[in-house]
Amino acid sequence: MKSDAAHAKLSQIENDRLVQNLIAQANSRYILLNTSENSDNFPPYTISDDGLNMLGFYYLSLGCSLAENNELENASAPLEKGATILEQANNYLASKQLVSNYYGLISALAYYISFQYSKAFILTNKLGSDTIISKFLYLFLRRDYKRLSIEIDMLLVDETYKDEFIASHLNETESDSKVYELTIARALDRLIDYAYNGSKESLFRAKELLTTLKVIAEIKNDPGIWWIIRLLLLISDSYQEASLWNTLDKYFDLGNNVVRKYIHSLTNLAPQGVYELFITQRKALPKVIDADSNGCVISIPTSSGKTRIAELAILDTLTQYPDCKVLYIAPFVSLAYEVENTLGNIFSNLDYATSQLYGGNFYSKLDERVIQESHIIVATPEKAKAILRGNNDILKQIKLIIVDEGHLLGEDKRLIINEIFYEELRYSLNRNQGKFLLLSAVLPNSGELAEWLTSTEESVFKDSWRPSNERLGILDWNGASVNIEWKSSDTERQAFNKNFIIKEKQASTNKSYPKNKNEAVASTALKLRTFGKVLIFVGKKASVFTMAKAYYNCLGNEVADHLWKNEQDWKVFLLACIEAYGDSDANLWLKYARKGILCHNSDLHSDVRLPLERLMRNDQPQVIISTSTLGQGVNLGVATVIFSTLTQNRSQVTKRDFWNIAGRAGRAFVDYEGKILVAIDASKNITSRERFKIKCKRDEVQQYFDKSKIDKAQSGILLILGELKKIASDQGVPFELLIQLIAENKLLTLTEDASNKDGTLNWIDDALLSLHFINNETIEDENYDYTWIEEYFRGSLAFIQASNGGTITGDEVLKFIKARVQGIVEQVGTSKYKWKSIIDSGLPLSSDLLIEDRLHQIIDIIEHFYEIGWTAKSFAQLQKSIEELLFDLPIILEEGKNIISPDTDTIRELWLNGTSLSRILPLKNSGSIIKNLYTYKIPWILNGIAKKLRLRELDNEAEVLEELSILAEAGLPDMKSVKIYQAGIRSRVAAVEIGKHFEDEIWQKSINEYKFELIKNREVYRALISQPSKEWLEMLINIYNKETNTMLKIPPFEYDKVHKITNMLLARLINGRQYLVSPDKSFFEEISSTAIDFKSVSNIPGVFFKYDPECGLWRMHSDNPYFI
């Protein structure tokens, strides 16, 4: 069929209301079947499976025709639609009955052609492989190339597939089957070779084999196998289109060894390689890798491949500028850890180091060496700011800045600080002629942010494609049952799970359950767990354990402990949780985790939070219950998200935050669809007023479901200025007078609200001063230039958004910024030396100025410390003295009463001694003191003071505070314990105990030196330490062993005259026998009886032997970076 005819027929069927209604019915029925709904509750559907099958193949036929006419992209939609219809008509997950493996196979092949690799993968896992061809194709679609290669090799050495055997032993039907199986096996083998090595000859050979086979199937009039071959032929085209080799060849030099190493790093990833790019990733590349642009804003859904896009941007930058640095800004520590591991795993194979940074808002000596050796720096905004302030050498090397979760802007204090920091980075990156790459899943106004960071609103790639579908619904609790109403394209029939949960008496307690909305949500989550991980969102920290108790009660009284498959991750969490919170039922984190209920909120200490999040990602808990702390910053995929509420701390959840949390539903290569439910309490529905409230709540949920209503990312500076203008207007103060008050630092005289806003703006003052310093660096007198402000801040986000309409104009933004800078200079004076002291510290201006006034007292305290001696006890006394001197700093006072305790001295001493948290937390406000002071603000302040001392050439005094800042943050008594902790002994108690067996030192030994010392001399340390510390040491060893793959090197060898047939050989182990084979499988020879044992390198992708004509020997080579 020609393209024109196919397009015409496609348009006709897409506009046929009757046909589209049948498809909507199939979709609606599929929802109910996949949630185990009783067929008695089904609406009166008018569809038949036979009719749907015919319709599905009709769509496939149109899609194939377009693809065969080189319109692969246009073919994707009808192919995917046809595949969906066939799947929904024939493969019911809920019924557990495989109605048709053949229809399922056709669907999976069509999904693959339409670049829906995830759906193809998931579908094949629901199907049975009852033929050799289906087994091969399932392995191929699942990308299990290692197993598929072994299966193909077994077939190729099977005597029953030899021509002589087929001719003399088989009838026509049997011989036809053998020909189909053998030819498809050879074609798949060539496609695998192309995936690993990029050999176009292999790809052409695969197409050649399949084309011949298709002709044979036509002659034999065998439509079943003909459809499979037709789709396989098109897969070879789509495979080429999306492959790493073909896609990257358009943007990179494949002759560059770095690029080839990158591809091999992906194709050889464990447990499954990456061989192609998602369609979103391929579409984004022209804008991401554009030599003429200043960067790009990427707005695509969660799980659509943002991290890989970032990888490719990094690869592009590093191949162009091998000595540059890339800064990856992750908004949360947990995300930074995850990104470090992901990027480090790939780029270490390319000999590019990724930073492993520790610490919050300061840049320590431990970081210094890491930064110098790293090409890719992964940090939170606070850490990045600390690194770059006063480090011009590092700043000048940066060529690419990646901002993850780039929608995180607004008037929250932290978000405003981030915004003004990005303004600073914009200046430096422009000077470096570098690029920004901003990533977000929820960014409706991406054009504004692109104009801000890249100077043009055209530098945007936006797409709604995602690898899994989304299913939206309302969880309705009516007091007697839960009904689920699913959003459906079938406008004539609602998709309901009626009585999904029924209130009934439990045999064990004789009490009715569920009896309220929380229990209804918990019961629903338990039932939906059959589809995969479930995340329940709650609005308050306290509600996490309330919901956990409801779920716990669902499980019954005698439920056994949850069986965690990943024993290592569970053990790390268990030990960390016991050390932090004890081993009793009072430790609710652990009590519920033992039953598979993982709880998460902002109270979690980082020692427990990080292993908990790893356990969530890598294992299958019963349920995850969390506040919005998991909504952003953790790459957590789940099958279902249930919102128990749409409020958070008495405020409405923003639609942007809703979709950021909801977007976690539906994991690539795990879930066909992500289910998103919002719970409504409709149990009080007697009066008309109550029924009206329920209706309003339903309408509100529908508003959240509408993605077009997602909140825009807004400049926090602009929002605060708007509020200040309104406050002034309400007081009868004109805008010009407001500007004058700002310039004269007299906002405090306006109102208390204005004073509060001024306190927030105080957090941006150091950045404004930094920009003012940079723009006046060459001016030697004190006649400083302010004209730069208007020119530079015309490119600010605040100016851009103000110019697009609102209560504040762009000119008013510029007047405000100028007045603010003038007010800052008025406060700090005109000395550039003092400016630099303030800028380098990175502390908020109001707190910094108080420190400047008390610097001599701080120096006296440090000198007294020298007199006492350099001990753990004296460090505690030093910290106490500085705390008492600076306890009235605004950044400390803002913490309020939560950091006041009669036990402060005890808390500090126990913390710095590395005492377990379980002993500290019972003390009043100890949790807040540790979280907000000792692991955050105190180290930040100490490090800021140290920078001031270094500027004054007081290096010894600075070093004392630098060390104390590290000890305060880690909660450890000495540097050797800190390094042992950071080497992987993630227990403060164990780090202190092990550290006692090392000599004292401060900066000499690196973290890695401690790590390898512990691993190398493990037996020595096992004999010296307690059992709990041994367990932490064992985990460090296990992780190291897991990360390292080794294989025996095969020495060079002679091999007759095989080099005249092929100059490359692969070692294969087939049916327990050793073979050497040529890459194209035309040469096979068993070598089991030879002197050399090849088993250690057999069947490892990327390992091969190449003939060296100079010496006549075969030498071993490896393109697989994961085997050394």
C-alpha cells in the first residue's frame, strides 16, 4: 500500500466515531480486568474480541505500510494503537490466563517498532514461549542478549538443523519450521552484533536474511509466520534508527575512543544493557548538542530519559573540552548521591572522574582534592555555591551546568537563594562561553526559563511521551466500601471498580474494617500491590505513622516479617536504623519496615534516610508511605501513587507538586501503566450541604488531573517584590519611596510583614554583592559603577517574567535590584577587602556582619584552644565557646525554640564523640539541634569564618575551624573516623571503633586509602573489632566485591591457519563444551580438549581474540569496560 492510501485510510478510521468508541470500550474493560473487577459489575459493553483483533491488525497493516514507505515516525502511532488493541483484547493480566501468545507476540513486536521498548518488554513477561521462534523473540524483546546468544549458539551447533539432516529426515512442514527457526536465529544474531559493535554489515545481513524469509513465507502462504517476519524486518529498521551507534554517529565522531567507550559502557551495563535511545532522547539531541546555542531546557515526564540526555550533554562537552569541568546541580542530597553513582558508573569507564562530595553548605579540605581530580562535579546548590565562591580556577573551567528539577523556584527561602545563585552562574558561564541544561518533568513555562538561562525562548525541548501509560482515578470511600472511578476515554460508560474494598468484620479481631478513610486507603493500597510498588502520599509528618498503622492492621495480627530479596540493602538499613533509633517497638521506622512498610518524612536522619531510599528503589516493599519528601529529589519508581489528601501542612498541594509526585507512577520496563488515585471521603453524604462538598471535592480532583493547569515556575524575587509593593501600597507608600527605603535599609520601618520579607531577601544579598564585586573588580577608587545592574538583570528571570505581565514591571525589577545593591554597600562599606571576606564566607549578609564585628573574639577563643591542646574534648569546648558567642546570629535565631535545650552541652559532647543517635535522641530537642545546627548551620558558619581567617593569612586558625566544621557535621571525634565513615563504614559508632586502630592524622591519607586498607587487611581488623563493627566491615567488603568483575587473562596462542578464514574469534561455552567461533558464526570449532581453558572468558560480550600478523599469535582484547 502506498503512503497516500495508508494516510487516507488512517484518517478515515481515526475519525470514525463508532470505531473509536469500540476502542474506548476495550480500554475501559481492560482497566477493570486489570484491577480484578468482577465481570458482573461491568457496564454493558458492545465489543467482541474477534472484532477487536481484526481492528488491531487493520491498524498494524496501515502502520506497516507507512513504515515500509520510509515513514517510520508516522508509522509509530498506528502501530502502537494496533498493538494496544490486540493486547487489550487478548492478554488479561488479572485473569492470569494467556488467551493468545501469538497475539501477544505480534503486539510486542509492534510496540518495539513504534519505539515502545518498555511496553514490549513488559508484555513478553506475561506471555509463554511455546515455540523456539517465540522464545528467541521474547529474549530479543527483553534485551536479554546474553541468554539469546547462548540459545542461538545451541541451535547453530544442533545437528538437526544441518541441511543433510533436514533433507533426509523431515517432511515439508517440519523442514519449513527448521528453515524459519534457523534463519530467524541467524538474523537475530546479526542484530545483536550490530547492537554491541555497530557493524552495518551485520545489520544489512539481518535484513537480507529476513527479506528472503518473507518471500518464502509468501510462497508457502503462511500468514502467521509472515506477519512475524514482516514486523521483524521493520524492527531492523527501527532498531537502526534508534540505536546508539546510528544516533550518536549524527553528533559525535565514532572514531573517538571516548565515544566508543561510552557506547560500550551502556551496551555492557548489568543486569541489562542499553542499546537504543528513547524517542524523546533522540528528538532532544539536536537542541542539546547544538554548537550555536547557550544550552537548552528539557521538559519531559518522569521516566522519559532525562538522565541519559544529561549524560550525552556531558559527553559532548568533555569530548570538545577534555580539561573542562561539568557542574551537575541536584537540589537534594539524596538525588546528588544517586546522580553521582549513575554518572560515575558510566564516565569512570571513559577515564572521567565524578565527584564524591560530602558536606552541606561548605567546601572543606576533603573536598579540595576530589574537586581537583574530578571532571564532573555533582552537588546541591548550597554545596556548589560553597565550592565556587572564591575558587576562580574551578569556576573558569566549567563549560556545562546541568540543573536538575529546574522547576524548583518560588518564594521559599531556599528557592530564592537558588535563583540568585543561578544568576551568579549565568554570569560566569557566559564569560566561559559555556552552556546550561535545565531538566524538569513539570515545567509549563519552559520558554521563560530558556530565555533566562540560554538567552532565547526557542532553546526548549518539550514532549509528553513517556514509556508507560497513566491511569487516573478517584478512590471513593462512602463509609461502607471503596469504589474506584477511573478516568476513561469511553464517554458513554464509566470505568468503575465497584466495591473494590468492602467494610466487613475481621475474623481475628471481630471489628469492622476499614472504618475510616485512612484504613480505606491502606486496604486499597494492599490490594493494588499485586501490580507493583505502591506509594501513599500523606500531608503531614505525623500522618506517616498513622497511615502505617492502618496498613499494618490490614495485614493482620500474625503476619510474618517481610522477606527482603536484597539482603545487603536491608542489612545496611537495619543496622543504621537500630543505631539511630534503637531496637524496640518504639522505633516505628523499624517496626513497620520489618513488615515491609517503609515510612519516610523529613525527620529521618541522613544515616538512615539514604539506605532506606536505596531499599525502596532496589527492592519490593509492601508499601511506601511518605510526605512530599519523596516527591522530589529521589528517583523512585512505583506502580501506583495514592494521594490520601491534597493538602500539605494545611495548605493545598500545588498542581506542580501533585504531578511531580504522581509522575513517579509507572516505571520503564516494569509497569505497563502507572495508576494515580486521589482519595475522597464521601462517608458523610446525608445532607445536601455534605453532598455539595463532596461534589466540589470531585471537581477539585478533576482540576488536578488536568495537566494544562500545572503551576508555572516563578521567580521568588519577583514574588517577594510584588508582595512588598502591595504592603507599601496598603500603607499609602508609593513605589519610588519603597525603593528609597530599600536603598536606605529602612524596610523595617514599614510594617512587620515588610520586615519579614526583608529578612528573606537578606539571603540573596551576598550574591548581589558578589556580582557587584565582579563588575567593579578593576575599579581602584571607590567610585563604583552601578550601570551593570540594568544591563545584566534585563536577562534575569524576575525581569523576564515581569515583562510578560503582572503587577510589577520589568523597570521596577531593575530599580529594586539597584536599590538593594546600594543598600548592601551602605551596610558593608566600600572596602573591597571586606566585600571579598563577606562573599567568600557564603553566609547571609546580616549574620556575616555580626561575625565580622566579633572576629577578634573568635580568634582569641581559637588561641585558647591551642593552649588547651588538640583533643576531642578541646574541640567540643571550642565549638561550645563559638556557639555561645554567635547564638544571636539571625541564621541561628530563625530556628526558634526547637534548638533550645537544657541538655545542649550533653548533646554536643555525645554527638562529637560519635555516640549512637539512639542515646542522643531522647534528650530534649536533640533531633532539631543535630539536624538544623550541627549537621547544617554550625559547620557552615565555622567554614565561613575559616575563609575569613585565610583571607587574613591566619592559616593555622583557619585550619582548626575547617577541621571542626567537618567533625561537627559528621558527628565524629577525629578526621580518621570521618574518612573511615566516608570510605563506606556508614556507622558513626563503628567508624570511631575502627579508627582507634589507625594512627592519628588530619589531611594526609585519602578516603580511598582508608577504604583499600580496610579491604586489604580485613582479617586483621576482624580480629580487633566488635561484632556490630564487623558487620559494617563485611558490607564494605561485599559492596567492593560486587563492584569488581575480574576474569583470567588468556595468554597469546597459536591456532592453525584459522586466520585465513577470520581474523577475530569469540570464546563460547555451548552445552558444556568450549568453542572458538567467528563473529558472524560461519566458523565453529570445538576446543574442549585443548591445553588452554577458555571458560573464564566464554560468553562475555565484548571479549574477543584478534590475530596479530606480526607474531602469528591470537591476542585477547576487551571492549567490555566492566571486566578487568
